[in-house]
Amino acid sequence: MQDGAGIACRRAGRGAPVLMLHSLFFDGTMFDAVMPQGYDIIRPDHRGQGQSSLGDARPTAERLAADMDTLLDALKIRCPVHVVGSSMGAYVALEMLAANPGRVASLTLSCCTCRAEPEPGRFAKLADRIAAAQGRGLGAEIAALMFAEGFRGSARSRWQAHFDALPPATPQVVRAIFAHRGWVELIRGWGGPILAISGARDRAKSPADLAWIADERLGRHIVIPEAGHSPAVETTAAFAATLHPFLAEKANA
């Protein structure tokens, strides 16, 4: 990237390109268990997260979307891509659509809203706590926000350990992302296909937000009963059973 950020990216498979954009606090490996077969799967870490460096630019949703355009250019992917975005990744996906609608073949949006953040102060306080703790020791608190209470086992332990050692740039990312704008008119005006996936036990975003998107655009909205804010990690079988047929239908349309 021109501003000094280095974007780490995992790529696997061959076929129609699918760009999978991770949630805040995670990295591209959050999709390891739900990757469809028969596609060119691209799983970057957003700047300031995972193995990607921050660079000099403020890590807003717009900036992260521009990073994805630059990444796709570097990978020589010129055709429209199917974009899967979880929470923050969904906001990046919407900014990609706003900036270059011809680059987006379909949208899968999980656990997000298309309106401006209604509780920015809540996340500003979280950013302050992460900064004060220097990214250490908040794994249990973040896991409680990202996962349903009943989600246990090795996957939760793995991610809670990940949350306990967040990159130094995390507070900047939190503040920038939750200053995001709304995309109501964008959703209303776009003619492409949308799949919306919610967790019924989500503490961070209401399934009603995604129900509105699906109703407005005549899209599909699936609510996974056991999931919280991270269905791609918590309920991998149900997430894959929803995502894979949608991609197969749209990629072969």
C-alpha cells in the first residue's frame, strides 16, 4: 500500500473469486471452517489487524475498502467478486460497493447494520479500555461480546487467546470503524443479490437490522438460533449450509 501498510492475505482454490472479510478483533482465518470449494478464496487481514500493519492512513471502513481494491488489482482479479463480510467486514464490503459497484457480484452480510452506528460511545469506551490495557487481558470481555454465551470448546479458547493479545493498532481501528456512515440509500439502489446472516443471540447487533436489509432488497435473511455475533466461527455447519448454496447459485447464474 502507498501509505506503508502491508496487507497479509491467504488465497486458496480456483474458480470465481470470493473475498471474505473478517470481523473486528479477528483475522482472515475466522473463515477457515466455512470456505466453499470450487472458488478462488481470498482472505485478507485488514490493516492494523492480524498480520497486517497499520500504515499511515486512518483505518476507516472507506480506507479498508480502498485496500481491498488495491489488493484485488495486485492479484490481477478484474472480474466482479462475491464479497462475504462479517460485522466490520460487512461495512468494508458496503464501502467497496459504494466506491465501485461494478466490482461486486454479490454480497453476503453477517451481523451488521446499514445505518450509522447508534451507540458509538459504547465502542469508544471499549477502545479506551483496550488502549489502557495495551491490548492485553481483555480476551474474556471481547469473547463475551463476539460469541453467544453457550459457545464453548477449543474454538472459543483459541479466539479468546487471540483477543488477549490484540495488535497495538486495535484502539485506532475500533474508533475509526465505529464512526462509519450509513448505507441505507446504497442498499436501496443496488440491484445485485444479497444474503443476510444473523445470530439470534447476537449482543452487538440486532437481527432486525439485517431483516430490514433483506426486506428492502428482497434478499434472503437467515437467523441462526445458536449463534451470537460470529456465526462463521460459532456455528460453522449452519453458516456454510447457508452461504455455499447462495454462492453456487450466484456464481453460476
